[in-house]
Amino acid sequence: MEILYAPCKNKQEATTIAKTLLREKLVACANLIESTSLYSWKGKLKEEKEVIVIAKTKQAKKAEQRILSLHSYKVPCVLTVSAKANVAFEKWVNDHDTSM
């Protein structure tokens, strides 16, 4: 199982991405978490409100490509982290990941 982490510019964009991934059966579930991000952009320190999509999947590459196609940032961040979960949750993710 992989976990995808993708910060978005606002709740609307995060919700659109998460719902699209769910409808297309690329992820089993997603969480949206409000966040404050600090970063350097073109030599300036930036502080922005973002909403992070955290999704659980067995299809990380396909889901990543779909996120990138929907994302508004010039340089979007999509991190993939391998994860091990309890047996029941992993089974649930596998059962919902019907596009494989």
C-alpha cells in the first residue's frame, strides 16, 4: 500500500482531486487536512494556507499522474510513501482498489 501526499491551493481543489481519484477508483480513501505551508519561491519566503490530500492506494503511479493533470500549481508536490497497515485496513484498501 502507498500513501500519496499532495498539498493543494484550497479546499475546493483538494476536494476535486480527492473525489476524482475516488470516482476513478485510483484510491481507496482520502483525507483533507488544512495546513500552513512555509517555503522559498523565487528568492522570497512564502507562507500560504493549503489543504493537503492524503490518499491510500495500490495504484500510486496512476493516481500521481491523475493528480498532476488536475493540479493548479506550476510545480505541484506529490509524494508517495510505502506503508504497512493493519491487516483489516490493507484488505479494505485492496478490496476498494478495483482498477488493478
